[in-house]
Amino acid sequence: MPHGEACAFTLDYFIRFNAEHADGDGRITALARDCGFDSPAAMADAVHGMKNRMGMRTNLCELGVESDAEIRALAHQSMSMLMTLNPVPLTEEDIYQMFCALK
């Protein structure tokens, strides 16, 4: 999967995750409002809907990833220096849980 598609694949999840774990200063809520949404959840819903309308893949089964071992390997491979740019520090377990939610 190309990097840009991977970013879009996980964007709605990361909006929700960051709003839940890193919105103490209101940055995620402010971003959602600046984009015309009432809340981060509304923004995440809109992103998910857009992905559906565009025919983008929205779950791991569509990528052929189904077993727990494959999901754990994907989580491990996803850990990189780029993850340090996320507003919330992410662990491999956080990424694993995200992929389980996207199954």
C-alpha cells in the first residue's frame, strides 16, 4: 500500500485516538472546528464517509490481513521514527489495537 493511502486508511482512527488521548489543550477540537466540524468525532466520521464514497479500502480484510499474527507483524513494521510526530506517544500495542479496530 502506498504511504499516502496508508495515511488515509488510518486517518479517521488517528483523529479519534488523538482526540481521546491528547486533546487536553484543545488542539484536536480546534482543528475539527477550523475544518468546519462540531467535534473531532464528526470530522472522523466525515473522513470515513469520504473513504467509502471514494471506494477506498477501510478494513484490513480488504488488504488480505486477517490473522492475529499478521496484525501483530503489521503493528511491529509500522513503528518508525515518523510515529514520534504523532501528538500522543504511540506504543506498538497502541498500533496493534488500532489495526484490530480496523479489522
